[in-house]
Amino acid sequence: MYNSTNRWVNYITYAVSGAITNVVMAAVTAVAIILVPLIGLWLVYSYLPLHVFYIVLAVLLADILLGIVLRALLNRR
């Protein structure tokens, strides 16, 4: 293993590893935010009665809208 005492080498190494970490974190977050609710809704739609699907969809949309409103209100303060 190469061990360098140069500051610029350490800076570049940390910058590259930080950038890779941010990209991986963003990809995992995007998958979790998009795919998990979609797969859950598809399973509810596939296996439960249609009125239950509409109830779950309404609760999910209300939760999302409430989160957006609360975030807008709390960020003003």
C-alpha cells in the first residue's frame, strides 16, 4: 500500500472518496424513495380489494402533502 505524507494527495483521496460516497448515497435514497412505495402500492393493488387500495393511496397522498406543508411551515421559523 502506498503511504504518502503529501497533503494534496490526502486531500484528493478524501475528495474522491467523499464524492463516490455521495453518489452512492443519492442512488440508494432515490431507489428507496421511488421504488419502495411503488412496489408497495402494486402489491396492495394486486392482492387486496380495490377499495382498500384507494384507502392506502389516499393515506399515502395525505401523508406526503402533510409532510410538504409542515416542512414549508417549519422552515419559515
